Amino acid sequence: MIYDTPKFSPGGDRYILIEFGNEMNLDLNFKGQNLAHALEEGAIEGVIESAPCFATTLVHYEPEVISYNDLKKQLSLLMESLGSSENIEVDSRLFYFPTFYLDPWTEECINDYRKNINGEKEQDPEFVARINELTDVSQLVRVHSGTEYWAASLGFWPGLAFMMPLDPRCRLTAPKYNPPRTWTPQGAVSMGGMSTAIYPVASPGGYQLFGRTPVPIWDRELRFPEFDGDFCIFRPGDRIKFVPCGLEEYEEIDRKVDEGSYKFNIVDYQKFSVSNYKRWVSTLDTSARF
């Protein structure tokens, strides 16, 4: 559901949450990111930072500078001035991420879970293909790699981006593990609900696994200039394209990453036009798959 007017609620004494709706919807995320960009430009004094999510934006502010009620009024006026989502243009980079689909490392992780936690758990790629009515795991790879993904938000784990497919023909869905795994390999490509994610480090997790990328998205040692002095490479509004690769290419990239010589494949900032995007979507047969 998309709300006619945004809802506001306090988050402690220094945060305000703005809700645009209650569903995972690109339109809502476009609105949230447009608002976050305007706040970053200094549109309201007293705002420290903001964090867009799927259908919300969380705003961190200084109550000594601006009160909750005054901030709420100014945010309402600012959102009115920004206009409809049709007019939104977001600064967006495009990342190409080599991905070894149906790889041995996530398969080992799944098998370990089946052995020690739930022996009835279906293999993740087959499960995701089946519940999305795909013919087999080969079609899963074609569908998942057939679109650019939109970085809707960052969070839950340092450097982790929640991504939504821009091509509606590539939308997939999958429930999370229950109970979750005790470990997941770094770089695992996964999905839960309608979102795709890359695990930034080895960690517990619950998303369905079906690939792995050797390209880091989290760099505490700041070895790569593409991170631009930050630990996390992604920003909300970035786009990510997963490019299938084989074992040999994966191992070569992994070697370069270990050496610190890997060069990221990035198209620098461009304006992502929501109106142009919607015009393109309107030309598609959204009932078709790859």
C-alpha cells in the first residue's frame, strides 16, 4: 500500500521516521532517496544525516537546533516541493560484479546446514527455481543475472546493500532459512523476500544461496581506491549487474583481490531518470521470463 500522505513517527529523541507506504516498492524507494539527497544538500538546518530504506527514510537530527514538530513541518514542505516520483533523477553508479553461480562454496554451506541443522532442507538453487515456477536452475541463473539491481538501502550488516531488480521480468522471491545458518561464506550472492544481497563478510545468515562473487564490498583496510576512503563500496541508488563467470575467472579475480591489484568495473555517476525508467518498463511484456 502506498500512503496518500507520508506518515511521521519519532525514533527516540533524535530521529524521525518517514513512511511512504508499507510494501517493497521501487516508487517508494525513489521518493525516499530523493528526499535523502535533498537533505544531504542541506535543505533543512539541524539535520545530521538520513538513511533511505525500501519504503521509509530515517532522519537523524539535532533537537537542540530544531524540534520534532518543526522538523516534521519542514519535511512535509520539502517533500511537497520535490514533486512526484516522475520528476526524480538520482545520481547512480553502475557496478559489474563477476559471479560464480551454483558454486562449490555456497553448496558446501548448504550441505553443512542440511547435515547439522535440517536434513529436509532442499538445495537453495533448486528451491528458489521451484517456488518461482522456473524450469530449472539454469533459468534461475539467466533470470537473476538478466537485470541491473537497485541498491535500495544499506544496513543490517556493515556494507550490506539490499537490492531490488529493475527489470520486472526478473523479480524473484524466496523465504529466509528457519532456523538460520551458523555461517555463510563471504561474497555469497543470495536472496530473501524480494531482495538480493551479497554477504560482505563470513557470517551467520538466512538468505537463500546460489552464487558467490570474489569482488569485495567491504574493505576495512582501505586497500582499493574505488572505496573512496569508506569501508563500504555501495551507496543507496547504485546499480549492480551480476555477470556470470566460471571457476577459472573467479580464481583469477580472487588472486588479484588478495594482491590488492583488482580493478573494479564501475560506470561513474550518471543521472538515473525515474520517468525514463518507467517509460522503458511500460514497453516490456512483464509476464515473460528469460
